Amino acid sequence: MSVLVVQGLSKSFGGVQAVGDVSFAVAPGEMLAMIGPNGAGKSTCFNMVGGQLRPDAGSVVLDGRSITGLGPRAIARQGVGRTFQITATFGSMTVRENVQMALLSHRREIWQFWRPVAGRYAGEADALLAQVGLEAQAERATGVLAYGDLKRLELAIALGNEPRLLLMDEPTAGMAPAERVGLMQLTRRLATERGVAVLFTEHDMDVVFDVSDRILVLNRGVLIAEGDGASIRANPAVREIYLGTGATSGGH
Amino acid sequence: MDSIIPQLLTGLAGASSLFLVASGLTIIFGVTRIVNFSHGSLMMLGAYIGWSILTRLPRDPEWFILGLVLTVLAIALIGVVLEVVVLRRVYRAPELFQLLATFGVVLVLQDVTLWIWGAVELPLPRPRWMRGFVEIMGNRFPFYDLILIFVGPVVLGLLWLLMNRTRWGTLVRAATLDREMVAALGVNQRTLFTSVFALGAGLAGLGGALSLPNSSANLNIDLSIITDAFVVVVVGGLGSLTGAFLASLLIGILQAFGIVLVPKITLVLVFLVMAVVLVFRPNGLMGRPQAEAREATVAAPVIRAAPRELRILGLVALALAVAAPLVVGDYYLTVLTDACVAIIFATSLHFMMGPGGMASFGHAAWFGIGAYAAGLLMQWIGAPMPVGMLAAPVAAGIVAALFGWFVVRLSGVYLSMLTLAFAQIVWAISFQWVEVTGGDNGLLGLWPSEWARDPTIFYWIALVLAVGVALLLRRALFAPYGYALRAARDSATRAQSIGLDVKRLRIVALVIAGAACGLSGAIFSYSKGGIFPTYISIPHSVEALLMVLLGGLQTVAGPIIGALVYTGLADILVRSTDLWRLVLGSVIVLLVVAFPEGIAGAARRLWLRGREA
Amino acid sequence: MLSVDGLNTHYGRAHILQGMSLQMGRGEVRVLLGRNGAGKSTTMKSIIGLVRPTSGRISFDGQEIAGEEPHRIARRGLGYVPEDRRVFADLTVMENLEVGKQTARGGMRGWTPERLFELFPNLGRMRDRPGGRMSGGEQQMLTIARTLMGNPRLVLLDEPSEGLAPVIVEQMAKAILALKGEGLTILLAEQNLHFAGGVADSATVVEKGRVVWSGTMAELRADEAARTQYLAV
């Protein structure tokens, strides 16, 4: 059974259709990549699934329950984790405290005014940090982390909420090529272990073809192709509007 | 029906001068990202300088126009001096420090104006041509007001042409979006900023001079017009000239009718309209969401518990404070009691402003609400001090919850301006609703209970409350709630994506801060024996900000240190000079330039130097 | 033409550039390679004056420019195209170009909007469109065109391929080669080695704020060890 089922999703801005009748599904442990030219509607799709935008039509179903039109907070509570294109972490906290916040929030222990945070769920937080390879940096300020480490931290925070679905918006933007594949292979491993479905957008074709199980191609708000890496690579329409000759993207 | 049209025209005339000030404010904000608190002072100077020029010129229309031109040039020149001497040095400082620096300028200009022109209002005798009437639909309407009505749209049109049809305007609009990029493309930012400031100042000067024939040059112009201008800019949308124009019309007409229909609560009416606009359009009528600032922002440092040395220092200070009455005399005991009040006043503001990220420019509102709650209960049912001290935080907390419902929908400068406007409403009620609040005379005879009347006992009570509140707030900050509040400030998107309710976290912060502040208002009132509208004045709100910023936002001890330093400084200043505003204003400006992270922040940095990777 | 020598910069307490050095000859296209945070962007911002170096020298055409204000450096003939594009979103294409306009220096054929539209035909079809309503690729073209309006002799290009669809990256490579044909000197920061390989003559690899490898593109292709060690490819 699919974790996420999207049916006929549509959205217009001021009469211009940004996304039209997009449908897809993601299975547990599956890595689904969404690619397409800039302005194809990837972000709009993402924001409708994540709750930042309300769809004009269509439905978003998570684990059999409709989350269509809910706000980002409610959707997070339903089990959707997120990482952002521009990393978003709590800059005034240490790495461990960032994860502790996710754990405290997930257990609904936020509205407490007396017992200090220090030490609460520290063990669990460290375990999550170990999974993304950040255990040695638990005490450091997030502000001094290297960019690639911030991305890993975002992943650990998202996992703190025990998500069923992980939404990753251009997860490797701004990273060096070698780090990119590393981060996504880590994600792939965690997704398989935990049975989390992953939906991500990406411009680096090395990453897309390396880690994704399936690929969706969007153009002008419409789904134009869907399939595994080989079939997408061979699709002439996709080459025409997006992939090009491959001269500057590694010959894909 | 008879009174509607003249009233409408009066409103439109008022709208024009409002627009002149607000448009300058908005243009300056657009490019420099500074909300220029001293913009009202520039209008005030326009009125005074205009008066000095116009009373020396012949009284024909052509001379009047020449006088206006000279005034505009003079104020534009003052604007240039201001920009070069003060603002240029604080462009890289945090937003709040910039606001504070411009407030320092307000204080300085107040005293300078008082010193040059004296305290007496200066009316401009209206020459014959100005006193003429025009008949419109059977009503005689003042000729001069008609001129004013035309000035607004004409200025709007000229500004539009300037912004959209000249290279200068294109550069200004580009700099509004990304000033660093403009510099990297070879445009000299300094001249651009200075010229923008000159234009904005000139517009304010024109507004001031044009207002002369209908009112007068007086020392209240600065703060009253800046409040109105803030309301206009917030309603219209920050950075939008058309928005500022529409909002000026709306507010101008509202004020004109309000004075006839509901004279006592005109300001409340204005505030309600603003609230309605902001609920439906959080960025104002024509405004758009504020772009993320395009500056290399240094991340806020990690908040850690104070080092052990500081705790020991705190304990020593506390022991000294407890023992103080045995050593010092009555006068210093009063100062120390004031310091206790200041500690609660400052720590409560810090709570919502530091960890909460909501910079309030109207914190004195809660102070006043707490004070009046205690005072009115005493007057109505003879409530004794303990009841009053309990009622104060409850009342302030309830009002904060109501106000918080829409204030948390805003952020940044909008939130600051809204809190300022709200405080002005509370002030207006306390000032105008004489039957209940006693107006300017205040509520008198509010004394501590018999057992607490001895200054030493009262001081100890204040000390216990101050230390208690500070510790409770600190406790909450290190508990999950405080962390969550900080999380919402650091990154609202991330906070929501882990399921935190950002709005609710903020409302609760506002309620806690408001309640604590209300308590400080009550303590203060009992120690002084009365309550006055000045408790809610803008300068009092700015005092709270000063204390917090002096101490620094990043440490929990900061506001306490700031409160103590400020109380001490103010005490010395007020006793030693008549020109305290001048001195205080200059000190503020100098401090902002020298310590952009506050005293405690700077000390913390020195302390931690080399200790943290 | 451009010489950077022993450059150090700090953000707060963080020491970003640690003795960065770089030489560029006229007409050269050089790429700065290195992971995120290595100091590529900071090097560019230091050269254009947006970041003030704590020590070190930068000379352009024999003139010392370190510590000068950005607009003065720009007027000497240095152009800067920032990462993440930064077009003026409310301004139209034509207005964006207007902001970048500087008069041409002696002997050079000045850039005009018309000449730029030959280079970037897409832009010519949307002269009155606000920058904010263009796609990422179009915005990237516009920032480059905007910088060229200042008639620079040397252009700093910070990650022009970042976040763009592969097919747009190919167009970008063509445009850069065309600029090279015009005799422009270009310093490029890139993570996309495929793209860099197609346009650059020489490469400088940066790590932790200093140069760890430098040479021609051909040498880099031949130096398997350096590529594995520094670029992990």
C-alpha cells in the first residue's frame, strides 16, 4: 500500500495554471524524484503536499487519511517530515538541542514551563545524530556547522518526528558533487530501514539517476513522463525540454 | 447632511499633510531599511523653521511659496547632516538599534528646538488671501484647505514620475530590493542614500510648513505625527507610495469625522480600522511580504546557562541588595525600589523580544494597564495593595491575550509599529477619559497597605517580586516552552514542520510578558502614590527598550544589568542637567554606534573569547 | 590582469580565507573549484569589495584595490555576478539593465541592450517583464547581462549553473564561450565539473580558504590523484 497518494492536484495563480491534474503515489521505502525545468511547478506541488499551499482541486492522502488543505503544522503532526532548499534549523541551539526539540514536540511535551530541557531525550537525540554521522558534533552550535552537516542535521530533525513521508526540496542544492551523492545515499539507507517514503526534487542528474527508484518529470505544471532512470533517460521529450545533450551534466 | 461635506474636505486636507510625512518615511525605509523615528521631528523642525522664515517675509502668495521652498531646502539639508552624522554609521547595526538611534535623535531635537524657539506655541498669522472661502454645494469652504487637498495628489504624481521615469528612481527602486547588489554594479550607495534621505526630509519639512496656517509650530508635533505616520504606513503597506496615499486619505477622513462623532475615542477608532486592515491584509493595503534581508546575517549565538562565575557575582549582588536599606538613606532607597521595578519592566520585555523575537515599542502599555487596574480597584471598591498587585498582572495578561490575537500575525517592523500604536491608544484613553482615569491629573492616593508603608519594607517586597519574576521567567526559558518559543523565532518554517504552534507560542509569550510588566506598573504606582498617563508614554516604552538593548538580547542577565545601569544613569542625568533629553539622546546614539550588541553582549563576547570553537 | 595575494578574511570569529592567492591573465577563463564553504564565494566577494579582507593584497591592472568600496572597484572594470541570481524582482528586464549601465572605457565596444539580446535571445522577448516573474534560467541570463552593461573587462561568475535544468546549463556554457570569444577575462566558481570543463582554460582548487591545486584544465584531467583527493570524483 502506498504511503502517499496524490490525485488530480491542481493550482492556479492569478488565472495562470501552475500545476494541472497531477497524480502519483509513493510506497514505503521508495525514493521518488521529481524533476523538470525551472518553473515547471515542482515547488507548487511540494507546497501543496506539505500544506504551505491549498490546492484548487485534487486530493492528498497519507496512509489512507486525507490531508488535503491542512496547514503545515497539522500535516507535520500527521507524519510528514521536511527538509528545505535553504536549510532551516534553530540557530540559537546546539545540534543536540535541535533534535531534542523535534522529540519533545513529537511527544507533545512542549507546554511545560518548569522542568529544564537539558538532558531530556538526550540519548535518543544522540542516537539519531549517530545515524546521520553527527554524533561528534552534538555539543556544537548549529551556526558553525559546515553546510553539508546542516543538511544532515535537518534530516535528523525530520526523523525525530517519526515521519511516514519525507519531503525534500532540492536537498543537495549548494553542496559539492561528492557530498551530494553521500547525503542521498544516507537518505536512501534510512528510508529503507525505516520504511519511510521519500519524495524529492533535484537538479543534479548524477544524484537523481543514482538514488531514485522512480522519476516523475513535470513540465508547465503537467506530468509528462514517469518511470525508472533508464526509461526517463531514453525519453526524447524529456531530453528536449530538460536533460539536453548531457554535455554539461555528465553525459546522461 | 450639512456637516458631511465640510468635514470630508477637512479630512482630505489633513490627509495631504499626513501623506507628505508618511511618503518620506516610506521612501527612506525602502532604501535604507531604517524606520526613521525622527521623521516627525523633521516635520516639527519644518514647522518651526517655516515659521521663522514666513514671519520674516512679505505676506503675499508668491512670498509664501518662496518661504515653503526655502523651508524644504533647509530641512533637506538637516536631513543630509543627520544621515551623514548618525544614520550612515548604523546601517549595519540590527534593525532595533537603528530605531533606537533615531529615537535618540528625537530626544536631541526636542531639546534643541526648545532651546532655540522656547516652549510657547508659535501660530502663523494668516494673511488675507489665505483666509478666503470658496463656496461648494452651498457650503463655504476655506480656500487654503482646498490648496492642501490638491498638494497630496500632486506630490504623489511627481514622486511617481521621479521613481519610474528617471535613472535616479530606477536606482532607488533597485536599492530598495537589494542594495548590496546595486553597489556591486558600480552605483555609489552613499550618495544615493543621502539623496533619498534629503528627499524624505524635504517632504516632511514641506508637511510641517504647510500645516502652519491651520495649526501652529509646537513641541508636540514630533511624537503625535510620527504615531499617525506609522499608522498610515502600516495600513498602506511599508514601502508603497500609493498605499501611503490611500491610507492617508482613510485615516485623515476617519480622524475628521471621528472628532465630530466620537471625540473621546478618535484614536481608538483609528486603531480599530488599522486592526481590521491588518487582519485581512497583514502587509497593509498595498504592501507585499518583506523580502528577507540581503545581508550576511551572523547566526544568533547559542544560549547557554550563565557561567558559574556570573552566578556567584549575581548572588553577591543579591546579598548586597538585601542589605542595602541598612546602609543607604531614604533617597537611594527610592532609587533602588525604582531599580526593582525596572528589572521586571525590562526582563518582561526581554522575554517576548529576545527569545520571542517580538520587538515591542509599546511595552509601557502593560505597565499602565497594570497600574490603572490597581488604581481603579482601589478607587471603586477600596481594594488593598495585595489585591491590587494581583489584579494588575491579571488585567494586563487578559488585555495582552486579546491584543495578541492579531499582533502575532505580524512580524518585524510591522509588529513594532503596531505595538507602538496600541500603546498610544491606551495612553489616549488614560488621558482623554477623564471621568474614569482622572485624565492628566491621574489617580491619586494609591498607597501601600499599612504594614508595608515603611520604605524599607516596601523595598524588600519590590526586591522579592523582582527577583522572583526574573527567576520564573528564566526558568520558563530553559524549559520546553522557552526552547519552543526560541525555535519559533529562529525558524518559523522549521518550527511548524516539527509540529510547533508558532502563533500560540507567541501569544502566550505576550501574555506572560504583559502580565509581568503589569505587576511592575502596580509596584511603581504604590511606591509613588499615584498613576499618571505618562506611565504609558512613548518615551517610557523606549526606556524599556533601552534597558533591554543596553544589556543585550542574547543573555538572560542582560536586561537586569541594563535595568540597573539605565536607572543609575537616568538618576544622575535628571538631577544634574535640564538638558537631560539632549544628553540622553546623544548617549543613546553613541551607545548604538559603539556597542551594537549591548553591554552584557559585549562582556559575554569578551568573556567567551577563545573558549568556544 | 588580476592578482590576489595572501588574502585573509573573517566573518565574526570564523576565519574564512586563509592566505588565498590567485593570478589571472588577460582573456583567461579560470574556474575556482572546491566544496561548499571552501571560500570560493568569499574570494569573489572580497575581490569586488563586498567583504573587506583583514589582510592581503588584491591588484587589478596593477592598481591596489583591496579595501576599496564596491562601487569604485566595479567602476574600474570588474563585474560581479552573484550566486542565487539576485535580479531586482520588481524591475523590468530593461530597468535591471539600466541599473547595471556604466559608460564604456576607452577602445572597447560598449554593450547595449540590443547586443545583449543577441547573446541571450530569450531576454529580448520579455523586455518589460519584471525580474521576479522570470524562470530561474532567464534570471541567470539577466544577471549576467546586467553585469555586462557595466562594460567590465573581468567578470566574476559565482556558480552560474547552480539550480538550473541541464538544458539551460548547456545554453549558459554557450554564452560563456561567446563572451570568452569577445576577449573577456572570466573567473568562474563552480561545483559542476562537467560544466566547468567545457568552458574553462585553467582551474584553481580551494580548500579551507587556501589554494591546494592550480593548473590548466588539461593538467587537472590528467591528474587523477588531485581529482580524487580534492574533488572526490
